[in-house]
Amino acid sequence: MAMVLDRAISPATLRRPPEGLIISFWGLPEYTDWKEASASWKQSVMLGDWSFLWERHFRGPDAKRLLSDISATSFEHFDVGQAKHIIHTNSAGKVVNEGIVIRKGDDHFVTFGQGSFYADYRLRKGRYNASAEPDDWYNLQIQGPNALYVLESIADGDIRGIDFMHFATIRINGHDVIALRQGMTGEIGWELMGPIADRDEIWTTLLEAGEPYGIKRLGGRTSMINHLEACYPTVGHDYLCAYFDEELAEFREELRGLVPPLFTWHNLLAGSFESDDVRDWYRSPIELGWAKVVQFDHHFIGGAALQKEKANPRRTICTLEWNAEDVVDVYASLFRKDEPYEYMELPFEPQWYMWADKVLKDGRLVGVTTARGYSYSLRRMISLCTLDTELNVPGTELTVVWGNPGKPHREIRATVRPAPIKEDHRRIDLRTLPPK
């Protein structure tokens, strides 16, 4: 199917946010020094609040078929009590939305994130014997090497028996809490969920129990650093949702009306990468490092395109380490008389842009880098990058062009590193860990 671009949407319009619009990380507050917060999920334990995510229950005999039809994710082996990374793509194989889905019963699934709206849209446009119902849950993330011990000190239930990407119901202060073992930081962690009315009590209980274990609350300033270090590409930072084509024009306009701030925040562009086609900011799950999730044991929207790409990927994801001397010169330019380079916020860009910069090899465009941020733990400026596959080898030397169109540009030396750049501890067998 040929993709027809909605010509009313151009990259130039997405580079100009509405005047007066304040774009930040969901209005999340700051609780402590950002360096402490950034170290917490590696050294002790971090508590974050992601209750702004959307939940939607899908029930009925065709609920599984619906989600399978619109997902690159396989639903063949999906047990009650299990969670999966669910990826929705358009007919060209580019990511429309993605998130987490849990199976609560034989015919009962719960989706989280913006993909909940897309699944509901496809339900209404298709012929499925299923229903969709929104819900309002809190979602508290507790992550880090001490997360297990904090939970064990307050919860009734077998915490160690919850395998990675599975969930169980535990009890905290007499409240039922869904404990989903997940690790957005690349460390041991859980997402704790339940009715929003219980949120403040559970939050306070976790903070009090975590004090002996060095717990830190995650603020907005560092909230995306763990995604960067652990290589979790994020909507609006690392890719634009692939709905700027006529194929999904109706869904796009529906979403614009349902959640207008979200629509604006996730569709703003910055950086040195330029094109006249907004689709050049789309990404496929193969490019974003999710090739293992993409399975062809079922028919789904975008499957044919992804099957070809998976067999012969043009670009894959890596981490780039930016040269420290070149980065320091960007800050030094603030003290020179000439117009300075674009400022590099620390530790991460507070405005919700897809800041996409050109990546060159011997003057040739070979990739696009996004989500630049400073890892205090590594003491490095790093970013994620979709890079020509043949160059995606650790140690390869490249050049990042830092800046915005019409502004001074600074070429910055960069080195290819693995993605994720930090060791992955999410799947540790908790039964082998000593008590504390």
C-alpha cells in the first residue's frame, strides 16, 4: 500500500510550537539534587510517579484477536499474569504507538500508554466482539538494587516469585496492589498499580519504608536519563508517531481532540537534521532495537514491510558517546562574543522535543541521533542513534552536527557504544539474592 502523506503537515510547522506553550515532563516536580536522583536507581532505590499514563481494559472473546491484529507483538504464548511490550505500526511498518499490555484473564487485557487510544480506535473501526473501558490507576515505579528489600519490608506476597514481565497481586496496608516486574531503568524494579484513590497512601508508605535503603524520589529533570542509559526509545524524543499520513488522518484528529497537550508535546522537532518529509522522523521497531519483539506468526498491520526490513535492516540503534572537549566548547561559547551554540541542557532537554541531529561519517549522512543527555553515573554526554548498520560497531568514530537550522552549528566527535550502554540487571533471579 502506498503511503500518502497529509501535506497539511510539514516538518516546518512542527518546529514552531504555539506561542506561550510550556512544554515540560508532565509537570513533574523536583525533589532532590538531580545528580543524586540520577545515581539512585543504580546505587540504592528510586521511586517515580507515572500515574499520568492511560489505562484501558479490553474484554471479550475477540479482545486477543484485536490486539494481535494491530500489534507486531506475538500473542501466541501469553499467559494470564504475564505482560508484553506491545508495538503498533502503520502499513509501512513505522511505529504508531507502543506500550505495555497485561493479561488479567482469559478474555481480559489492560493496555497502558498512548497505545490505549489507538487500540480503542481500531476496535471501533473493526468487527470485534469486545469492549473497551478506560480506567484511572496510579502507577508508581520502584527501581534499583534495594527495590526488592523495600517491597519485602511492607508487602504481603511472594515478591521474589514474580518473574520478569509478569505480575501478581500483593497487599500493602490492606490494599490490593498489582506488582508488575519491569525495569525501565535497566535495574531490578516494579510498577505498582491500583485505584488512584490509594495512590498517596501507597506513595507515603513506600517512602517511609525506603528511607533506610536510601530511597530517592525521581523528579522531572532526570526522569528520561534512565530511558537513555537503558536504551528505551521514547515517543516524542526518539521518534514521531507515524500518523501524519492519510491512512491515519482520522485517528490523528481524534487524538488531537482527546488529549490536545499530549498531541502537541509528542510532535515537536528540533536539531540539525532537516527534511521536507515528516516521515523521515518516523522509526520502525527494527530501527529502535525492538526486532526481537517483532514476530510473524500472525498477520498484523505493517507485517509485510517489517518482514523485509528485519531480513535486511538498513539502520539499527546504538549509543553515541560525545567527545568531552567538544561538548565543553559548546558551553564555553556562552562566554564568547559571537552568537553561542545551542545550549545543552543538563542532564536532559526539559522541553518535550524530538531533538534530532545529523550524524556524519566522512561528511556523509549515516544516521540521526536523538535524546542527548548527561549520564552522571558514567560522567559522559550520550545519545541514542539510528545508524547505518555497517557502521554500528562499538568504537566507530563519527561526527554529530549540533544545532538548529539557521543557528550556529558545532561538529562534535562521537564514538559508537552499545545500546544499552549500561549493564542490564532487569532479569536477575531474585531467589538467588540474599535477605537484608
